[in-house]
Amino acid sequence: MGKQQVVITAVPTEAVSFVKSLRLIADLGLGDAKNLSYYLAASLPCVLVAGVDQEVADHILSLLQEAGAGAKTEDSSLDVPMLLCPEANEKYRWSWLGGRVSVD
């Protein structure tokens, strides 16, 4: 059996349950989950996770639908699990304090 991906098609207006679901699915902190929900709302339809087994995709789908989000599963072209990370499209450098700062 092939791998699956979960696509977000609609974001609920009541965001609390949706953010909680994202925290559970992706093991994110509150701030990161909120930022991801904003990104998803601005990028519909958007792949949240790809390259997962059917059982995992179905579990993620049920969590999202219980939170009021529109989502669907599709066949994935990826064989390894991948999770949406919008920060990967930004450039960073290390500051002298050891933290990460955005390069504008």
C-alpha cells in the first residue's frame, strides 16, 4: 500500500480546537501551532503532512475534522514522512548571543 498525505482544505473560525489538534499532530508548542494555523489559513489548500501510512493519515484526518477543519487524504509521492514547516522557507543566521535571527 502506498503512502498518504493530508491536505487542509478549510480552517475553522473557532481556532482553539484546531490549534490544539496541530499541537498534538506535530508536537508543537502553542506559539508555533498558532503560527502554523495562520499559515494554513492563508495557503489553502495546503499539505500538512505527507509520506505517512494510511492509518496515520486517517488518525490525523479525524483529529482535524473533530476540530472543525476541512481536510482530505490523498496518495503521496513521498515515501518518507514530511511535516509542513513554513520556517524552512526563511533565511536565518546565528547571533553572537547564540540565538537565531531572521535575515531580511
